Amino acid sequence: PPLSDHTKREADVLRAAAEGVREAVELGAFEGGGSTQLRSAMMPGGVLTVVDPYRPSHLQLSMARIVARRAARHQPHVATRWLRMTSLEAAALWTRAIDLCVLDAVHTLEAVRDDWTAWSRFIGPGGRIVARNDVMLAEEPSSDERSKALVAAIAPNPDDWRIYRSADTFTAYERVT
């Protein structure tokens, strides 16, 4: 199975956020552990777009990419599209509305803010964004406080979002307006 860098409770947040989703984008996939969780909860016939540059090793290949693509073949009820580029490069080319975006590419406050700004415009009311609140660890003591501080720090209009689910370092936000 693909490796993931999230806990079982965080996997539960991913599945809850993806429940019934038809169009999702995952920014940063590593070996596809999160992608596997997302596809397991998405609507049959849905589409998961995985955005990851998958930088090649010294052998000029990415083992993480190979593992992620192999894992996707075991969940054919959801189509998986692959964009081998950075999240901001992909956002500049994107044109469709999405139901869910997982911001898990670069784990810095600045990068999460940039991804939120670039991708939240494609999400309408009822759509969701999952972000890691670990970029707020030094500032807020509890996970819930970090989740609230994160949306306040990165969202241009934080009142447009509510916390949908949260566990450990993952928070799913739902757009309310």
C-alpha cells in the first residue's frame, strides 16, 4: 500500500470531506495514501486530480509517483488525473469548479496561504478545503485553536468558511457563502 504522512484520524477527516464529492483536487500526494482515502469516499464516476511535481531522483524517476499511480489503478470507480507541476502552476491553468481541494503540498504558512488564494476561488458554497494546521503549531496550543487561527490567517474572507471536521493536524473547512 502507498505510504501516507497522516494519522488514522486525519484519514477520517479526508474521507469525511470527500464524501459524495464528484470533483476533487489534491495538492501534494507523496505515494498516494491521501489519494486512496479521497477516492474511497468520492462518488462513483468522480474525478480526482492529483497535482504534484514528483521531482525525479538521481535515477531520473520518481518512485513515489510510480507507487501513487499503481494505487490509483485499484480504485477505478474514480478517475484520477495527474498534473506533474506545482500547485500554483496548476491553478493558473485550472478552469473548472471543484467540490474539494486538499492543500498538502508545501507545509509553510506562506505556501498554504498561496494555495488557498489560488484554489478557493474554484469552490462554491458547500465545497470544502482540507488544510494542515501544523503551520500554526508555534502560535496556537490546541488543534481547534490552530484551525481557527489558520483560516483567519490565510483566507481573505474567513467568515465565508466554517470548520467541517478536524483531527490532529488536518482541518476540513466548508464554504458557507
